[in-house]
Amino acid sequence: MPTNDAVALSLAGLSKEFGGLCAVDGVSLDVGPGERRAIIGPNGAGKTTLFSLISGETRPTGGRISLFGRDVTRLAPHRRAALGLARTYQITNLFPRLTALENCLLAVQALTSAKFHLHRPLSRYPAFHDRARAVLEAVGLGDKAEEAVRNLSHGEQRQLEIALSLAGAPRLLLLDEPTAGLSPAESHAMTALLKNLDPAITLLVIEHDMDVAFALTDRITVLHYGKVVADGLAQDVKANALVQEIYLGTS
Ligand SMILES: Nc1ncnc2c1ncn2[C@@H]1O[C@H](COP(=O)(O)OP(=O)(O)O)[C@@H](O)[C@H]1O
Ligand SMILES: [Mg+2]
């Protein structure tokens, strides 16, 4: 089936039950190409589960998912990745003893179907190397290429995770709490980095920090007990009484 670029991501009545718990409960959502959308909501609202459904790591108990106009509801995660989907996780997934550049090289190599010889060092593949350098530069870590990951600051490690997610040149990027655990200065650097990503990349960001969500995106979707309870322009969502009550705790 051909893909269609009029809509990047479309969810229709998407649900996931764990035993008796409905973690994601009939979520319908359309995200246009190049859009930047924040997903907010209290802990346990179903945000991460929603990402796992979109990426294919979790199977829905109901509803449909399409990427670029193509129904991917039953497609394996690697096939969704091949359509241009990438995600990051709440938990760090780096090789601490390898350098920043080596981590990027591994990510680039893992995403290519090109056959290569195991006895030949990865660094001998110039296209991989160029791509790895490019994603490091894209997150502002060009000058840390030769640094071992364990010597990078926490903020830089989170930036490196963004670099890895860019390895396959994604068209739709899902970021799960990119500023979690960062100092205010690191969070600021991360926000700037995300704002500077290629505007062609459609971005869905789960963000705990409302200020970051507002800085990054125009449009916000609020999840509560697995349901979309508000969805719209940041200003409208901010003013929504229900949102203030359940999320901002200002009832
Ligand atoms: N694999 C799982 N098995 C059982 N329950 C789960 C699983 N994953 C998540 N949940 C539950 O689903 C709800 C939503 O979790 P999650 O998607 O992680 O929320 P959020 O990311 O918004 O904090 C929570 O109540 C959580 O305990
Ligand atoms: Mg989560």
C-alpha cells in the first residue's frame, strides 16, 4: 500500500487494556506532517503506553493506527521504523564505555540493511561515519565525538539519545520525557536542541514540564486515565478548567 503524506499519524479509537486496567482508552488523534505536538498528563495517564502502541512494541486491544496514510496496526516495530518512525525511551539506552561517535555509528549501522564485513572496522564505512557525525552535530555534540559516554554529563547523554533516534532520518519522532531529570540549564539546552531539529520531522513529545511543552509546541493533547480530555492550542488547553484541575492542581 502506498503511503500518503497528508497526515503523519492517525489514531482511531486506540485502546490498551492490561488485565482490568484500561491504560489507553479510545484515543483518537491526527498529527499533521511537520507538526510539533506535546502529550501531557499525570503519571500513569497512559502516555508511555500510547508511544509503545504507536511504535508497535505493544499490541492494542482495540482501534487503529496509521502512519503517513498507511494502516500499521498489525505491522512489526521494525517495519514501522522503515516507514520513518523513531522513538526514545524514558530509560537510557547507551553504551557507556564507547564514545559518543561509536554509539552513533552503531545506531546508524543497525538501521542499514547494507551487508558489511565483520572484520572491517565500522569506521571504515565512510557513509556510516558521515551520518554518525551529522546526527552528533544535529544535537550539538560535535565536539564530544571522541568522548566516552560515561564521561558525558547527564544532559549530554540525553542529547546523545536524541542523536541516536535521528540515525535513520526519521519522519516521525516520538520523545518520551526528553527533559526528565535534567537541571534547569540542561533542560534549556535540550529545549533549544529540539526546537532546532529539522522542521520536516513530525515531533510528538511527552513532556512533564509544562513550560517546555509550551516552548516546543503549538498544540497540546492532554491524557487522563487513558483518555484525551483536552486537545488544542496551548493557550486554550492552559485555560481549560478541567486541565487546571487534574494537571495543574489549581482547582
Ligand atoms: N506492561 C504493563 N502491564 C501492566 N500495567 C501496565 C503496563 N504498562 C503500563 N501499565 C499501567 O498502565 C498505566 C499507564 O502507564 P504509562 O503508560 O506508563 O503512564 P504514563 O507514561 O502516562 O505515566 C499505569 O497504570 C501503569 O501502571
Ligand atoms: Mg511514562
